Amino acid sequence: MRHGTKHGTRTTQRKTRGAMTGLMLLAAIGSAEAQTSSALGGGPLASRTETVEAPPAAAQAATPAATPAGFTVAGFVFRPGGRIKLDIIRDFNPIGSEDSFDPRTIPLDGSEGGNSNLHAKETRLSLDIRGPVEGKELRMYIETDFYGSSSVLRLRQAYGSWGGLLAGQTWSTFVDDANFPNTIDFEAPMAHPSVRQAQLRWTQQLSSKVSWSAAVEDNKSSITPPAGVPGKAEYPMPDLVTRVKYEASRGHAFASVFLGKARFRPAEGDPDDATLWGMLLSGRVKTFGRDYAYGTLTFGDGVGRYRGGITAVPDANNELHAPGLVAIMGGYDHYWHPRLSSNAVFSRASTDEEDFYSADINTQLDYAAVNLLYWFLPDRAWAGVEYLHGGRDVFSGENGSANRLQFAVRFNLP
């Protein structure tokens, strides 16, 4: 609610209560984040690469239009937000990821069975603070969810921006965060890069439709050490990332590139480095009415780290190599009615075979989903059902598949 211009005791009281509410919300989020960091050994979800984070990310299903601003304090607009979401999941085959659909966790031992699960981990809390400072907008944004260990509060995003400068943790510059498929599932397709990480970014508007960004970002990733060789993984440089985005009335086009490095330092001898690189091409276009089609192509060496995959592995001589990857995703969002929509998406990620890859390295991952969403409260609440299918192939020749039915109800906080 925005305050009016009337003066008097009642208006002053409302402003005072608004300021106290904002400070209390910030304190609550800060306290919960401190508890999360302590519980996980110094960082949000320290033992898990953020992607599944999808994503992110995933379950962006039919994001509603923005609501009016919150309350104003000292010229800054404070806007609390978030959502409450319940997921009801029925698995018809064994899969290791019970709260999200990750084909990498499909077992390959031929086991049978099913499982059901109910959770509300995707519930989110956020606080958006904006105001003019020296002719530009200063923005500070905090977002959390409950996908931390044992469902504790977890940091998703925390950043500040002023003009073209951004600093903090948010979606990687490599990620097209405007092209997430509208899946009910939290994971989202494997072929869509999806990671939030600490970064320093500059964005320059080149024209009314074209923008360019460059960033230095955190580069923590999964390195497989040589068997029987004592030593440690190192990250000698941050990821260097750049992107170009074209936006028009009927959609957008996006291209990004990253360059990084992974290193293994043995207890004795010289360290060994592997160069990491990747490129993402992405786009979304309106077809008719509110419908749109979208797709991505991702390729590179070590680019799997943008989905929490292995970044570098040793060969027979214990020299590091970054696995090559090619991944595609395509989907379509159709509106049957202003309140009723469906999304269908398919993705495949493939890795070329190498003699030194271990038998359990994934050679192909498939992800497919189709859903139906109904907004029973316009812009405020929806219910939906989604069918998911996943496939996994490894270099040993073994393969497996999984099928899931997921039902969800979500309420959007103002």
C-alpha cells in the first residue's frame, strides 16, 4: 500500500509502523540466514552446487504481473514478496531426488518401486528495496527459500545494484534468466543452465533493444581427483562471463560465453590445469495470443558446472580434462483460456565418449515435462498437475528411466 500526502497524527503513525515492519522483516531474514550458514558450515547449501536451483528457478510457472509497490520509508520503496507452494509428488520408478526431478539421480541397478512425497520447500520470502540516489535507482534485493538442508531457510539471491553496476549473489550472467520453462517441478530441464552465484557485473545499454554485460563470478565446481594421488582441488581464477541480449515486443534473443579454469595440486609435483569454456544461445518468441515458443543450445568444455555437473576429470596420466557437453532444450507455452495454460518441454544433454571416462559418467540425460495450470485466483493463486519423464545413460552402457506425476498449489504473496 502506498501512503498518501495527508498530514497528521494518523499518517505519521502509519509511516512509523511501516518503517518498523520493514526493519523487523530484514532482521528476521538476516537471523534465519545466519542460522542457515552456521548449520551448513559457512554458506547457504555449502555441500550442493546451486542450480537446482533451478530452478529454477524452476517452477516459474506462469509468473503473474507485478503488484503495486509496498510502503515508502525515507524515499525508498520497501516491497515484501514471495510465495507459498505445496508439492504433492508420486514417483512410479525409483529416483534419488524426491523433491525435484533430477535425471542424474536415476538408479541403474534395475530396481523397482515407487514413492510419494509432500513438501513446501519452494515457499519463498523476498524483500525488494528501491529508491533514487544521485539520479539513478539504487536497488537492494534479498530472496530465500526452504531448500536448505533439513528444509532450513536458504539464501537464493542477495544483491545490490546502482545504474549498470551489480554486486552480490544472483543468477549467473551466463544464464538466460528470462527463459526458464514454466514447469511445476523445481529442477527444470538439464539442458538449461541454471545457477546463482556471487559476482560483480557491469551492464551497458547499447541501444533501446540491445544490452551488453560483463562479469567476474565465483567458479566453485566439481573436480574429480586422480585415484590414489593425494592433493587438493583449486580454483585459480574467477569465471569471466559476458553476454549480449536483444529484446523486442515479440520476444528476445540471448548469447553468452564464459571462460574459467580448474586445477588439481598434488601433494608432490606441479599442479595441473584444465581450461573451461562454454557458450549459450537462447531465445523466446510470441506466436499467437499469449502463447510463446522457447529454446536453448548450450555447448562447451566443463560447461556442465552450470548445472552442478562434473567440471574436470583425470586421464590415465592423471592430467585434467574438462568434459565436452552439448545440450538442447525446446518448449511451448499455450493458453487455453486466460486462466488456463499448458507448458510442454523437452531437453537432452550429451557428452562425447573418452577412453579415460569412468563407467558411471553420464553420456546422455533426457528430461521431458507437460503440465496444466489453472489460476483460481487471478494473479494470486494457481493449482496444477504435471507429468515428468527422465532418462539416464552412462558410459558403461547401463541406462534407466523414471516417471513422476506432480500436483501443486501455489499462493503468491503481495
